[in-house]
Amino acid sequence: MNAGAGTEIRTGFYICHCGQNIAGVVDCPAVAEYVARLPSVVVSRDYKYMCSDPGQELIKQDIREHNLNRIVVASCSPLLHEHTFRHAVEAGGLNPFLFQMVNIREHDSWVHTDHAAATEKAKALAYAAVRRVRFHTALETKRVSVHPDVLVVGGGIAGIHASLTLANAGKKVFLVEREPSIGGHMAKFDKTFPTLDCAACILTPKMSAVGAHENITLWSYSEVVKVEGYVGNYQVTVKRKPRYVNEELCIGCQECIRACVYKEAKFPDEFNVGMGKRKPIYIPFPQAVPQVVVIDPARCLQVKSGKCKQTCVEACADRRAIDFTQREELVQIKVGNIIVTTGFKLFDAKRIPQYGYGVYPNVVTSIELERLVTSSGPTGGELLLRDGRTPQSVAFILCVGSRDYRTNRWCSRTCCMHSMKLAQLVREHTGADVTVFYLDIRAPGKGCEEFYDKSLKDGIQFVRGRVAEVTDWAVTPEEEGKLVIRAEDTLAGLVRRIPVDMIVLAVGMEPQSDAQDLRRLFNMSCGTEGWFLEKHPKLAPVSTFTDGVFIAGCCQGPKDIPDSIAQAGAAAAEAMALIDRGYIEQEPNTAYVVEEDCSGCKSCIPICPYTAITFDEAKAKACINPALCKGCGTCVAACPSGSIRQHLFEDEEIMSEIEGVLSHA
Amino acid sequence: MPKPRIAIYWCASCGGCEEAFVDMAEGIVGVLEAVDIAFWPVALDFKKSDVRALPDKGLFAAFVNGAVRTSEQEEMARLLRRKSRHLIAYGACACSGGIPGLANLFTREQLLRFVYEDAPTVSNAAKTRPQTACMDDGRELELPELRNVVRTLDQVVEVDYYVPGCPPTPKMTQEAIGALLSGKLPARGAVLAPDMALCSECPRRSSKPTDLAFKAFRRPHEALIDPQKCLLAQGVVCMGPATRAGCDAACPAGNMPCTGCMGPTSRVRDQGAKMLSSLCASISARDDAAIGSVLDGIPDPVGTFYRYGLPKSLIRRKADLPAQEAAVP
Amino acid sequence: MPDAAFQPRIVAFFCNWCTYTAADLAGVSRFKYAPNVRVVRLMCSGRVDPQFILSAFSQGADGVLIGGCHIGDCHYSEGNLKTLRRFQMLRRLLRGLGIDERRLRLEWISAAEGDKVRVIVNEMTEQLRALGPLGLPGRFEEWDREAGRTEAEAAGSEAREEAAHA
């Protein structure tokens, strides 16, 4: 079925119109006509949609009728449809690698306006491919089994949902969370828009389910430090930070916290974004999972100095859960797939000094307000000003750090709705007048426009305009003792001064500050903004360019809870698809040493980052382990005697491509 | 039956290749028993007319050494091509340009001016230069014209076989003649030397580490070279990995690095590019400045990587030199 | 004076993971750029054998562009670092061979930088237009004209000499 050496090369060439996408710029019939006259070309056709069933059928039929043994398709990017056409070639009875694809859409018709030049370019690229494909040989894909376990990185709502979905399907999951408890940002919310259901009520059961699930190994207070291997077979090293409490033995009774030598909680509490206080030994929040205390090594006297009465140990008594001998531990696990759900960080409001955050105590961020209105917060849910008064008037400033060339250009998508929710809660809690300064209200989600209507009906004032500044400089008696917002009201066409008691800054979302490190760790890409890049914005929104690594939730870009959950489910499904099939077909683009040519000069050995090349002392030859080779081809370029070759990227193939693009004038 | 006739001729070369024949020592006796030497102007008194008088293909083989630089060399190459069944490019210069090939970095004018006027040992106040034609005593005298470009033999005529090396070793020469006489020949166009890199026969190979990373390069005169250890492991650029075997690693065995005279293996089109690729990939430096200072250790990249092969390389000649200059006055 | 009508030919070697993808993104984003570039896809810029570059020049490329992932971001860990080292030496070599080193360009273009593809290709096209054609195949032909000439000459002189000897 395959063309062996000496067999006459019979090439079929197909150029796709892609509707008007290609044909609108490139003269497809002219290219087909040109290619038809090239040596070895037996069939040359242009067709409206090559990727359609009839298009693929054309290839299959021609292979049979014209006894073709090489196929070239000029259409879109091989990253999009190479698989499709390889499949068609195979279905037509040829080895799928006797095929070459020419990218004349993304690299030609979509980027050039000069039709004649674009057509010439298409001809040159087609010519190169026709020349190249002559050197293609039949190759077999290698099947590698997929380890059935999955690593989920980040225990926010996306990570929790992905873990549970997988675990409920019987897959073993390792969930690694950096903080002492899972829950992420959602655990800090009071209620959720637009339904105003209580965040804790819907999140806590899922958190407990994670903690109790037999298929989930939860490692909180831990970080992934190293990822090796490839899809189906990742070796991951996880750093488990010492919490000085044995998770197996602690039952979460919190006797130790009460017994701590610090009688009063005096350290800022992370969960309440620094507005509450905790002790050196603490539980992050009442519903924390795991329900295990943690000791802050920066605060605990025993950890810091070794000179403490250890009243906590005493209180723990014969449980002996507190263990000051704990040390950082590196654990290695094997997984087949990785789902990254590492979330976002909030914009630092101090970066816009004219809004007075950090200067005026009654300027707060949206997440701070969230903690101030929730009953589990530092004030028990009572919204008070810093001097203890109840605010009479509250203003929200939207798009803080968002949609602004000076800070972040993107829309954080959730702040409009989040602010309206908080505005309603403020009205509910205090009856204060609420004014919202906005640029545009973005309420596209299900039930969100209705929520906006409700906010209007509830008497919340909306002023359209970017706030210029916040000051405490009163120019009229009614501004005395208040914060004054100066903003342009673009609908009324005037600049207004509005005095209020409290200002809430709706800070946007940003990529985690260590997103770049994570990206490298998991071999992903980031967009220019720093969000993890999906493989395709529409067709592969949770896949990355590294097979077996998926992304979900806000690490990919700002989104609300339902969208995060939807992505988490999608990522879990993608991982399951790989696990349940059980194997991966690896692209056969590995490098190989031609033993009789190798001089044993060892130049290639230090080049390989995967230690796939070893020196066989007995034979005095280099040797490549195909299971370790990832097909970069760096050693092929480096072999000084031309004795290493690479399937799919042979020197002859590349050289003939170069010759091809240049010999078409 | 008459013995097969062979010719040995030199073009732009140093004469080392002729030496290589003589270096066969007693071996040459066997050769002389098997063949008749029909033309060897360096050693024996033959005239061009003797060759001309032969019928076409009347020579069994012609061994031509040296690069092709003059009109006369072109003419002789063509003549020998026509008269011989097997034309052999013998030695680095004929195969790939050799040391004379480095003249492709200069124009003819630059060379002539240096050689006849500017060289420190030259005293030529009249600035006399060779002429292609002049009158002497009423007789017209001719000299060959120096071409603008140095060429390999196969850039002028078709070549059947190549025997590389500067010069080829007596062993290779004897084997090549043997192969020709026995008729056990590889495909036309083949190089009659092992198609494997030099490291395969280098006595130092086992001392080369598998984790080589270059921190600096040194030229032979800048280093006290350890006579046992791989030269690359000592930071000395040794072209061995990118150069054919066949010389029994004569230079490394003599405590000098391989400079690449045997040319690349059949799988490599451009020896210099390949060596550069291999060498530079293993530099340990990680940023522009540090990489640059390591590379400073190779002050003459063209001379290092293309010492014997510039005319045969992909670029052939310094690209910005003019094709023609006014002919020598 | 640069010839405005001169259409430089650029052969580009793009790595599959970053720069090729970026060029795809440029397409999806409909960024318009000069049609002078022809992309050869490789898995990693580390696969770019310097022979490919010299071969492209010798066959008529006016410029060669290598595109890889940013340093630290290579899909294969450090392939691009090897490319960087080779590139640096190649520039020195090209200088020695009388080829303007601006004809060889190495750019790190991540998968997200579709616009950078546009900018670089346009910039390079203009740069090469200003430099003018490299035109090595034409130069080879010109260089060899002197050797070709002798065929007729040789025949002539041989005939003359033979006549003289006769």
C-alpha cells in the first residue's frame, strides 16, 4: 500500500477555497493549474471546502482511482487540520505520513492584500510541498499508555469542581493547593450574583466532598515544584510545606488555638484580607478543608526561637497532632493529565493613587466590603465605617485598574455584577444611598440584566463616567467630613462632586504574580496580558499547547463562577477522554542515529535536554531512546557528520522545501 | 596486453600531493608494475602534446590535484577529462578548493597587489606584474591568465572519484589505485575514503566527555595541549567530528587539532556550517554578551571552518567581491 | 538608492510552538503584512541547521528569519538557546563571507505575539529592500562566466597550437 523506494511518485494536490477565506485573495484555480504541470503531480484540483466530507472523499477516491502515493493539501494551518487530512489519506489506503500540508490561509490569504503576490506565494509554498513530499516515507505512530491519575493544581472553585467531576467518575485525583485550605476566592464571598444565594452554602458542601472523597488526595499548603514527562506520563514533584500539625491526627477541635500562649489574636488574618486577626496557630476559616489547624512559622514562638511553653502541644494532649519536627517534604507522583486552575489575583488599588486607597480608611476594595458584609467576617456582618458609624452614603467606582491603557486593558467581566450585588447588600444592611460610577454596565450573563433592572428599581444611582479623584477636601458644608468623588457625568455632560461616607473600589482581576513561573513549570504559553493561553480561543478553550495540560477558571482569563465551573467540567472531560481511551498516539517525529554512519564523537549527547541520547561504550556509537526523544531536532542540526536524522523533518525534506520556495520565481 | 595508462597532474597546489605518490615508498613499485605512467610533468619529462596525441579515453585514469585558478589549469583539466576514463580529484585542493581556495576571500587585484607590491619581502619598484602576453625579442610570449575565482576540479569538469586529504595518505592513494585497477568501484562521484567522521579512528576519543560545554576556545598556540585528552575537551577547535576519517587521525596523533582537510561526510553539504552548528550548540554561556566572549576565541570563523573547503561550500566565495575585474594589464 | 520595485525574498524558519502559532494568530487576527516571507515549519528553532540558512542564501534568499520561543520558554527547554549561540557565530561568519549580517535575523516571538510577526516581517522586508538583492545564484553565474568562456577559447588555442606544431 505504501510507495517504497524506486516506486514512481504519484502526487495528488488539492487546494481549498475555504469559501472566500482563501479564494477571495488567492486565485485557487490558477494555483491548481500551475501545480498540475509540476513533475510527479498526477491530480491537481481546487475545491470549495477540502475539510468537508466531500472534500476528504475526493482525496480517498483519487488515491484509489489514480493510484496516488503522495498527497498535498493547501488550505489552512496544519495545526488546525493536519489530523483531518492525515485521517483522510489513511482512509484512502495510504500511510498518513505520505502527506504534506500547505498553509495558505493563516500565512497567506488572511495576511496579504495583494492578490497577485498572494497567489504567487501560494504557488511557491505548494511547489515546496510537492517537492518535499517526495521524500516522505511511511511512518507508524507510537502508542503510549496514559496514566489514569490526574493532578489538579489550585483548589478554588474551578479546581474543586474539576477534582470532584473526575473523582466521581472513578479517577484518582491529586489536588494541590498552595494555601492551608481549599476554597479560593469564592470562600470569601458572602452572596453570589445574580441569584443572591449564599456562597458558603453552595461551596462548603463541595469542599467537604473533596476532603472526604476516597478518590481525591488533597494536599493543601503544598506547591508543585517540578513537572517532567509528557502527556499520559507526567512525573510531578510536589513540595509539602510544614504546617507543624499532623493532618492525619488533627481533628480540628481547635483546643490548641485557645491554648496558644498568645491570649489574643493579634496577627492580620489572610482570610479577612487583613481586616481580622488570628493567632500564630489558626484555622483559616470555620469551613476550611482540611479541618486542620496550621502554624504560621513567621509568627509562632516555638518555630521562630524554640523557646515557647508549647501550651498548644499540651492542649492537644494524647492526640499528639502538633509536630514541631515537621520539615518541608518533596513528594513525587505520576499522573497522566494535569489541570491547572490557579486563579487570579486582584488589582492592587494603590496603583491608582488618586482614588485614595490606603490613604483614606473608608476607601475599601470590593473584596474588603465582601468580608465586611458577611456574617463570618471581622464585623460579624455589620457594615460600619472605621470610626464605628453606619455609612449614610456609599459610592462604588467600577473598572478600577480595568479597561485602562495605563493599567490593564481588559474587562474583568465580573466587577459590574459583583458591585451591583454588593450595592444591594449595602442597601439591605444599612439603607445607605448608593451611587455606582461606571463606564458601561456589562450584564450579559443569564439573569444578569434582570439583576441590573432590580438594582435600578432598588434606588441605586448609576453615574456614567470615569472617576477623576477621591479627596477629603470639602468645599461646601455638606462635604465636610466626607470623601468627595470628582467625576465627569458623561450622560448629564457635567463634572460632578459627590460627597459620600464610604467608597468601594471594584478592583479587576490580574494574572497571578507567579503566572510566568507556572507557565514554565507546566510548559504553557501566556497571552500578552499574562493569562494562560488556550490552544484555540474557540475550539479548544481548555486545552493548552502541551498535550495533557488543561486550564480552567480565571487563570485563563477573568470569568464568573458559572463559567469557571463550566470550564472545570470541560477540562475534566478532556482529561477523561484521554484516560478512557487509554493511550496517546505520539507524533513519529523522533530523531534517530544511523549507527553505521556515527563516528561516536559524542557531540550530540550534551545537546539533548531529555537525556534521550546515550553513548553505547561497547559499540562506541550514540544511541537515541525514542521513548525519551520529544522530536525537537536540535541534535539533528548539531550532528557534525550528518548521522542523526529525524522522521518527518529529514534534511532532504527541509532542503527541498527551501529549494522549492526559492525556485518558484 | 598493454598496462593501463595513468596521468598525474597538478593545478593550484603546493606539490604535497605529488609527494604523497612518492611517499608510497616501496608501494610505488607495485603500482608501477601495474600501470604505465603516461603523463606526470612534475616528475618526468612529458609534454602536453603527448597527452593530446592520445585517443579520447586513452588514459585509464588521471589523478589531478590542486584547485583550478588559471586558464591553463582549466585547459588541462578539460584535456585530461577528455583523455581519461576515470578522472580523480586528488587531494583537498582538487576536491574542495584547499588552502588556495581561501583566496576566494579576496579579489584578484588585492592578491596581485599584495604579492607583487605590498608584501614586506617584495622589492618591485617598477610594480611589474605578470602579463598574459608580451613581446620579447620580437617573439610573442604568453602566460596563463589568473582567474578571478578559485574553483574545485568538479566546478570545471566532471569528476568520477574523489580522494581527499592534504595530502591524501599513501595508504588511501594505494587503495584508490587498487580499487580502480580491480574495477571494484563504488558509484561514480564517490569519495574514496571512509564515510564516517574522524573521531571513529582518533586515539583520543575515549577521553571525550559526554557533557562537554565550551567555556572558552583556544587556538593551539595558546594552549599547552594534553597529548592524551580529546582536543575539544581542552577547548581547542578540532574539526574531527565534522571531517572524514581515513588519515588515521594523523594531526590529533601529532598533538594538533584536525583542521578538516578530508572534507565532510557524504551526508553533509557544508562542512563549516555543520561544525559551527555542533560546536556552538555546546557553548555553556547563556546570554548574548557571554556567548560573544566565548566566540571571540574563534577570531577567524571562515578560516577555521572552511580552511580547505571554501570554494566547495554553499557560499563559495566572499559574496560581495565583484565577479570580474579588468584583466591583468 | 533602494529599488522600490525590488521584492526581497525571505525564507523563515518558525518553530511549531511559538512563532508558527504566532503567525497563525496573525492570520486569525487578519493582520496584514508583506507577502515576501515563506515559512518553513520546524518543531524547534534548534532544528535550524546552519546549512539550511546558507542553502537558502545560496539559492536566492535575500534574507533569512528564524523565529523561536522566548528564552526560557522553549517548548523543548533550551533548543532556542542553542539557536542563539549558532546565530551569533553565523553572523560573524556571514560578515567574513561578505554577506550583510542584517540579512539574517533571529526573533523570539511567542504564540501570543501575532502582531510581532507582522511588525518583524514588514521591518525585515523594508530593511532588505534598502540593502538590495543578495542574488547569490546570479553571482555564481557571473563568477563562472570566466571559466565557461575558455571552452571555445581552449578549442581555438588548441587548434592554433596544433597547426603550429604540424
